[in-house]
Amino acid sequence: MTLVETRPGHGEPRPYHFPAFRRHRLSNGINVITVHLPQRELLTAVLVEAIGAGDERPDEAGLTLLMARALTEGTRSRDAVDLVEAAERLGASLHAEAGWDALSVGVDVPAGRLDPALDLVAEVMSEPSFPDAEVERLRDERLNDILQARADPRRRADEGFIDTIYADSSPYHRPAGGTKATVERIDAGACREMHLRQFDPNRMTLIVGGDLQGIDVPELAQRKLGGWTPSATCEGPRVIDAAAAPNGHRVRLLDRPGSVQTEIRVGHVGLRRRIPDFHAVSVMSAILGGLFNSRLNRVLREERGYTYGAGAGFDLRRAAGPFSARAAVNTEVTVPAIEATLAELEGIRDRPVTDDELHAARDFLVGVFPLRFETPAAVVGAISGIVVHGLPDDELARYRDAMEAVDREAVTEAARAHVRPGDASILLVGAADEFLPALEAANLGAITVEREPAA
Amino acid sequence: MPIPTVAFSDERLPNGLRLIIAEDHLAPVVAVNIWYGVGSKHEVLGKTGFAHLFEHVMFQGSAHVGKAEHIALVQAAGGTCNGTTWLDRTNYFETLPSNQLELALWLEADRLATLPAALSQENLDNQREVVKNEKRWSYDNRPYGSWVEKVLAALYPPSHPYHHPTIGSMADLDAASLDDVAAFFRLHYAPNNAVLSIVGDVDPAQAREWVRRYFGPIPANPVLPARLPDMALPETLGGEVREIVPDRVPLARIIWGVRSPPFGDTRLDALDLAGQILAGGKGSRLHRRLVREDRLAQDVALFSMGLVGGASLTCGWATARPGVDLERFEATFWEELERMTREPVSDDELARAKALTEADELGALMRVEERADRLSMYATLLDDPGMINRMLPRYLAVTADQIRDVCASVFVPDNRLVLTYVPAGAAEPAEAAA
């Protein structure tokens, strides 16, 4: 059998540019961005505002996410079922949600039905009714979800980790959906009040992507959304507290007896999206724990078989989100896995990246760029990110050039500036008794063990 | 919206490799997808989990590719890749910038042709540990995680190839030897057991040339197709099987499974629409009744896993709110399913379900990776890649009577497994923990 030993090269890449988009402004201040994507008949239209869980006062933790979900539970003209059915008849999926940084109401709809679909978006954004019974139901659902999160070792580890690394004053120390204490207090009145306080057309952007041939989006948007005036009580944006917990480097173990794996989180407060070295940080974290052959995954999975997957990265929010290295490992190897993780966090600082590592990461991030934007939803999502983080309009257009310019020095600088194992906390969810002695012997810092109260 | 049609070519190499090519020059992207006609249904007792373990081994190198280098090369080319194993099949796929097509084809051909050259005890041992951790992460260390294994074990008899889960058992994984793996490869991994689909910004003539060059020399395996035991099954289970499963969960959950028509049967189309109407979103019957109105459920789900060997598996669940009476909870659930067996759904419900299905299908087909996978799927499981263009029209042609008929044959008391997961230590299983 003749086999071809020589690895093939590649042809010339077809030129690709992130789609151009145009800006308009409605009479009430709403920004409109249109991006024409020929032959993409399933449009995505999203109305987004940079208001999210991070903007909440401590006593209202979880309100933004719940309020966002409640937007589609009834308006002045329609109840929840009418709304859903109206959307479904259009073959549209109408969704309202919020996260740490932003809130959005969106619809994916065939091009021919954008007009009625925008009616639904406008209705939901501007005149939600927040029926008492529906808000109560959503509140109970979130309370039950909190119970489920505690029983799920992955979610429990995530929640324990942020609680450990952030100061109590920071909204980032608790889940975006709030805690039992704060969610219990949520009612329809709170939703209405937040709606009045936070929904400001002047801070909203409608982004529409897809085949817009023959559709005058600004005219349509002006008719559907342009008449909405902001309430007198609108607040401006706040500064988000992302302060680190004062206790510094420590090990916190949440006992889960009988666990066959330990969920490991190692890290500290990280970075926000708007940083001057964003591209170097992206390359660095791909090398450390983003690519399949990243240092962490190579060692923990492909060499030692400790885990199905190990990774690390920065959650870049409007303020500094967490940096974490993470893996779920079989209980028996918990301590060696932690040590190996810490070694890589040291290593990205002390063992500079090789040319091979640099190219692997850079080539991936540059090469995969066009693949990320196959659908209108993906394109609209990316533009939404630009809007929410206040990035320049050409951010995506110049992405690949900026990536190509990252060199080994920039990666090492980024690692030394932003990966700080000396400041890291370690959060573990697992069967404490199986590895506690080994953990103590490893001298990783002060250990606290939290066990379930006896039944 | 007019239904877009996927235009494709379909041919076989002399060695039996089926090659399907579909052009789409809208984006500078190409998807490569290869389905092998081997799944966990080809495993025998004592050797479960092999198909999936083997899928992992496929990424461990071949004669001209190092350990984990397949993924490294694809990522460095600006691509993504993965593989998955299921009961009926194993698939491998890469999506890359279109100028990197040749590399993907060369990589797939090299491992099909020469994998045994790189097969080593060290790599096998390593991936065995990885797979065992995958099992722990996906099933053993998860609330409600045992449900998949239980549903399969109850709905398919012990002698049936679908009886055991694809992930296998720890004992069988530990027992897997290098010889086992080599034998598995020799039997199942051959060009005449493979469908290769290439979709996207591709020059078909150039693609064919590369495929011939790299795959052409690989010999067919004349022993294929591998023998399988008779997979025929009665349409119904023949009874109701019930199990209470105490688990480390805060909320009780009823998980159920039923036998349903096999993949490709038009009755399954009607059942898919029934699934939309019953649980496909906030306008669905189960959501409205259980979640919204009666406030009994935290969440509901219903979906079918289309299988070709005897019967598909339709399953779902409803998670009970705290303090809910589980008997009443379950009764309400079956009441809604039984209503579907008696009364035809309304015109409006049917229209909405079809609109949602259409949006789902069109959304999925927008991506070249998904298009390539479906072409391979229809070719492998139904010997009919053209189904990619006929599936949506089939859904849109389903009538309310057809929905009622298939529900009447599937949602019957003697065709179900009912698992009730309850919080461990709950004194009275009939009550969800308050």
C-alpha cells in the first residue's frame, strides 16, 4: 500500500473580513447597528443594554437575571402564553436574558417576519407587566436551582471558588443569579422598580444581522422602538467593585463524601475586557490552558490521565472577572493534580513559551476567526460585545493583525503580570477524608475544611 | 421561507469509501466529517466501552502523526475537531479554513491506514484513564447521573446490543488489552465501512483528487459488515418497569423511557412533533401545565434518540418542586401524555410546532459542520443522503392524526420505564423532600 508520508501544506487562505456594519440612531437615543449578511435568511435581532448582575446593589443580587427572564412573562397587551404563541407562530425564538455585563431581548426570525418580530421585542422591553404570580414562580424556580447547584459538584466548585477569591463587597463573590437570602425577597414590585431605574433607551443598542436586502431596518426600528421615552428615574452606569478577598492564598475544601472525583479550581481575581494587552493575554491563556495541547491539558490529561479535560482562562467582564485553572480528577490523584496545576501556573511565568507554542496559539486564534462567524447570531453576538464593553468599532476588523503582532516577549509579560500563583486560592469539592492528609503534607497554605452538618 | 436544498454529489471509491461533497462558498470554511459504521452496539459483554475508548485512541497518533498531534495540527491550522461515539456509529470531524482541506483529508487517511503503527500500551493506558475520568465526570459524579445506563438496561433486553451504555463499565475498560484494540480496529475501521462528507468552500474536483490520493490505497475489509445479533424488538416493552433511585439530589425527578419507532420511520417524525408540542418550550403542554399552572415541576424535558436497531428510545423527565406529592406529580404527567393519544392536537399547536421545527432545522443547516454530519448520518444509517433535503418537508407534512396515532402506540402503560430519583435519606419516597 502506498502511503503519503509528507504532510500537505495549505493553499492561500481566502480573504475574510469581519462584516462591515453601519450605525444609526433613533430619535429617542437608541442606537441601531445593521450588518448585512447576504443569503443568511434567518435573521438575528438583539436589543442590548450594558446593565447586568454586576450593577446590582448587594441586597438585590439576582434581580437582574430574574427580571430579564420575567420580561417575556407578560406585557400590558399580552400574557406569557400569548407572547410565546405569538413568537412561535412566526417561527421565531424570542428570548430575554441577562448576565454579569448586559441584558438583552432578542429574536431569531426568518427575514420576511422581522417586522412583527420587532413588535414583540419592543413590547417586551418597553411595557413588561411583571405579573405577581409569574415573578413568584420564577423566584421559586431560582430558589430550587440554588438547591440543584449545591448538589452538583461542578457548580458547587464554581460558587465556592468565587466566594473565596472575591471580597464580600463585590457582586462577583456570589452567583449572577443571587443567593437564597437575596432571591427570597424578590417580587414583582422589585422587578418593576428595576425596570424603571435601569431601562434607558439612551443606553440601548439594537443590532440586526442577516440578509437585510430590501429591509429598511432603521425605519422599522424607529416605528417600533423610537417612541419609547426613558423613565425619569433612570440611573447611569455604576462602577463595579471587583475587590479581592483580603485573606490571600488559601486552600478551601468542601467535603463531598463518596465523591469519585475532586473538582479543582485554582486562581484569583483576573482582568476586565478593556485591557491594553488583550491579545497577548488571549495567546498566553491559550498556551496555558485553552488549546487541547495547552500545558495544563497536555500534562494533566494526555500525560497523566488525571482528567477528561483541564483548562485555564480569564473571564473578562466589564470589571475584573475570575482567573481560574480547573479540572475534575479522580479522587486518588487530587493532590498530585493540584501540584501539577500550580507548577504550570509557575511555569507560564518562568518557562517562557517556545516558538512552537506561540505559533500554535496564534495560528489557532487567527485561523479560527472566520469560523466563529458563520451565522448571523454569532456576528450579532460579537458586535454586542463591542457595544457592551465600549470597544472601538474596528476591534474585530483588526483582531487578526493584533494577534499576529503578539510575540514571545508579550506573552511572557502578560503571564508575569496576570498569572500570580502566589496570590491564588485553591477550592476543592471532593471526598475530604480520602486526601486530606496528603493535602496537609503538601504545604499549600492554610486549609479549611467544610463538612456537611450531620443529618 | 423557501426551504433551501443542499446540492451534493455521492460516489464510492473502488475500496468502498463513500464520498459526499456539497459546495457552499458563502464563507471560507470547510467541514470534513467521517462516519464509521461502528458503535457500542458492536460490543460484546465483557468488552463494553471499546468503541468509545477506541475513538480516543484514534487521536493518539498514526504512522506519520504523533500522539495528540492530530488535534494540534488542526488547531494550528485554525480549525476545530472532535469525535463522538454512540450506539449506532462513531464520527470524526474537522472544521477548518477552506485552504486547509488537504491537511484534514491527509490526517483522516493516515489514521485509517496506519493507526496500528502508533498503537502502544502507554497511549492505551493513558486514554483508558482519561475515559474512566470521562465516565466519572459525565455520569458517576453527577446528580441523577445513572439514568442513561438504567434507561438502556430496562428498555433493551440483556442480549440486545443497545442494552449497555456507550461509555462502558470500569471493569471492562480496565480489561481492555492492546490486542483487543488492534482487533477492533482491523475489523471495523475500513474504507468500506466509512462515509466521508466534505461541505463548504470546496473545489470538488480538487477534493476528489486528494481523497483518491490519500484514501485510495487503503484496502477494503472484505469481512464487513460485521455481524450483529438480531436487533428486532417488539414495539412495546411488554410492561411497566419501575425503580426508585435514592440519590444525592435535593429535588425528586421522574425520568422515563419508552420504545419508539426506529430512525427513518415516518412515525418518528410525528413523535418528534409530539415532543415539541409536549415539552418543546414555554408554549408546550407539559411546561404550561406542570411548570406554569399547577406549579408542580421545576422543569420538564422530552426527546427521542433515533436508533436503527429495532427501536428508538424516547425519554424525558420532570423535576418535582419540593413538597410535591410524587404520585400526583406522576399522574399529572401521564395525563398529559395520554391526552395526546386520544385527542388530535389543535391546528394552532401543530402550526407552531412546525414553525419551531422549521426554524431549528434551518438554523442547524446554516452551519457547514452540521450539514456535513447529517449527510454522513443519512448515508450511514439510511443509505440515503438525500434525506437531508426531505426531512423538513416530511416534518411539515405530518398531520394531527398521525401524531395521535403514534402517541397512542408509544405512550401506553405497558411500554415504559419509570425511574423516580429521590433525595437519599428521604423518609417517605412518595413525598419529594420539602
